Amino acid sequence: MKDPEFITILNEKGLELYRDMPWRRDTHGYYVLVSEIMLQQTQVDRVLPKFEAFILRFPDFQTLAASSLADVLTLWSGLGYNRRAKFLHDAAKTIVAEHTAELPATYEELVKLPGVGKNTAGALLAYVYNQPVLYIETNVRTVYLHHFFAGRTDVADNSILEKLAATIDTEHPREFYWALMDYGSWLKRTGVRNNAASKHYRKQTPLTGSVREVRGYILRVLTAGQITLSALQEAADTHDGRFETAYEQLLKEGLIEQSKQSVCLTK
């Protein structure tokens, strides 16, 4: 496909498939950061109600930074990948302490924030500051693999980045990436599942029977309050070492804390 033809299709799909979202209506750095962290490995439909509840409870960087991790984890419960909640909480504290409660506007400062890798930094620069940066995530891959690399396997991100650089709307990068997100999501819903063609694709491990499942269970139990370690272990009802592994991970990551034989979310 020729680049101009692709650009025409993307512009048409962007208008046709546009999804209204609170972090698009207001592209303030706080809203976009919260949404980007929530959207990591989680679909928009699941994020929307949690985002709105989160913003109602923690409306800005200052409020989030001043809140306890336990409160943040309790509200986050149900989204999964709970380390993201701690990353977001820690990022808010850094932004308040070092950036006068404003999201940094440079790639170098953004990637220093907990939970912000190169692609999330790129998204923040595009959506908050409307900068024509190049970044790749699953919907970007879906669109470019579909139009430029059909039938190929083992496609490197560098190849996708070359096409992205040749086709990005440098005057309206925010709207350009919104179109990519909406079009990529639509392609997946219509049966286009081509991310396995990416050299960087990693299939997500099943939740059922995993340590990740037990981690989530432990945190859900603790949102109700403090509990003894023995009662927590009995409630988890696992006898294959997953509880011990999950528990030690959560302690090490600072998501939970133990005092004598009582366990609670980190305050």
C-alpha cells in the first residue's frame, strides 16, 4: 500500500470510529497519565468506570500523592496488575516533589517516572503536549502490520517505526494517534489478530492457576482490612507454593506489609 492511500484510510477511519473518552475531552497531564497506566494490558471498557471513580477520589497529583497506598490499591481493585497502582502513586509523589505538580514535558524526565517506559512516555508527549513523537503499542502494530506487512512474520518494530515516521501527521499528532487507537481496536474486534507477526510479540500467560491470580486474590482480601497471615493463607486455599510466592512478591514490592502475624495493605 502506498503511504498517501494509507493516510486517507486512516483519516476516514479516525472520523468514523472516534471514541469519546474523558482523557480525550481533557488532555491534562494527570488525566492522561492515569489513563495510560490503567490502559496497560487492560481494555478501554474496563478502564472507563474505574478511571472515573479514580479521578473522583483522587482528582489531581497532589491528592493522589498525599493519599495512602492502601487507599489507592483499594480503589484499583478489580483492574489487575496492581503494581501499576503503586507505580502511579509513586509517580504522583515524584511529580509533586520534583516538578511542581505538573507532568514533565520531556522524554528524558518522563521515563524516569515509575511505570513509564519509552512507549508510555511517547503516548504522554503525543496526547498531552501534541508532540509528533514515534511510539509503538499493540493497536499501532495491528494497523501497520495489517496495511504494510500482511503475510509476513517476525516483523521488527524498527520496520514499523519507519512506516510510522513516513505517515504520521506532524501537525496533528494527538488526533493521528487517536485514529490509530480506534482503528486498531476496531480491526481486532472484526477479527484481525496479527500481533503474533511482530518480532516483539509475547503471548500473555493465562490468569487461571497462576501466581498472578493469587496476588490479585490476596490484595482483594486485604481491601477489607487487616487479617492474620494464617487466615489469609487459609482463605487462599492453595497448596502448591503459589501463595508463598505471591505473598513474598507483594511484600518485596511494598504492596502489603506484615506486623507480627497480621497483614494489611501498605499504608
